[in-house]
Amino acid sequence: MEKAYFTDQAFSQQDFLLHAPVQGEYEGCTFTNCDFHNLDISGFAFVDCTFATCNLSMAKIGRTVFRDVTFRDCKLWGLRFDTCSEFGLSFSFHHCSLNYSSFYQVAIRKTVFRDCEMKELDLSSCDLTAAVLYNCDLLGTSFDNTNLEKADLRGSLNIVLDPARNKVKKAIFSQEALPGLLAAYDIKVEP
């Protein structure tokens, strides 16, 4: 069965819980104020698409393609990015809430996370080489065997990671992150 193909279309204020989107490939499309909450979009392909003020929380994204996708002001709670298609995987996040999501073992070099809430995120064994995590809240986020080489984490809050268990060569941290980098060594830093 041939999948549907949509190009350069705008979808606005769609409640996909009531009217499920057609499975297929969406290229150059924009989704604004759309609700994908708890929806199964496994196997869909989103190429050069923008999601703005959408709710994708708890959506099933197994084998879903995200290639050159931008998320702005979106709620993305509980997503398993470790199950989506790895081929060409590339996206950026601006003012998004990614709480409780997983990027376990995902290679997302140079990915931009700007002004995001990333609480209880799983970044274990993730390749974030040269990524930008600028001004993000990383409370409870798991870093274990994570590659953060050349990553820019300036302005990010609540970072707790053990430099001995992660690759951090040439990564940039704000001075406020120092206590979280030393937490594994039971060292206190006072102003």
C-alpha cells in the first residue's frame, strides 16, 4: 500500500485525537496548535517540518522519521526518541518542554536545545557532540556515558554529571554549573 505524501501544507488547530492524521510523508509542512497527545505516529516521516505550540506528549514515535524538523513552544513529555528512525535524524528545540523523554543511545550531534525544560530526561549514552543546550533546565537529567565534547551548556541550570563517566572535553559550562560537575566527588562549592 502506497503511503500518502503531503508537501508545503499548513495544519492549524488540529485535534488529531478526533481526526487522526493520514500516515505518510510530510515535507515542508507546518503544524501549529495541533494535538498529537498519546497518538501513534509510528512510521510517519516529517522532513523539513515545523511544529509550533503543539502537544506531542506520550505519542508513539517508533520508526518515525524526523529530518530537519524544528519544534517551537511544544510539549514533548515522555517521548522515546530512542525508538524513532536514526536515518537522517536531525531536529532543533526552542522553548520546548521535553520532560521525562528519552534520547538513550541516540546520536544527535549539533542538535540545538534553546530555552527548554528538560527535567528527568534520559541522555545516557547519547552523542551530543557540539550540541547546544543553552539556558535549559536539566533538573534530574541522566548523564551516563554521554558524549558532550564541544557542547555548549552555557546558562543551563541544575546540571549534575560526573566528568569521569562522560566525555566533556572542550564542553562549555557556566560557572553556576560547577557544583553539579563536582557533586560526584562530594565537594562543596561556596560563593
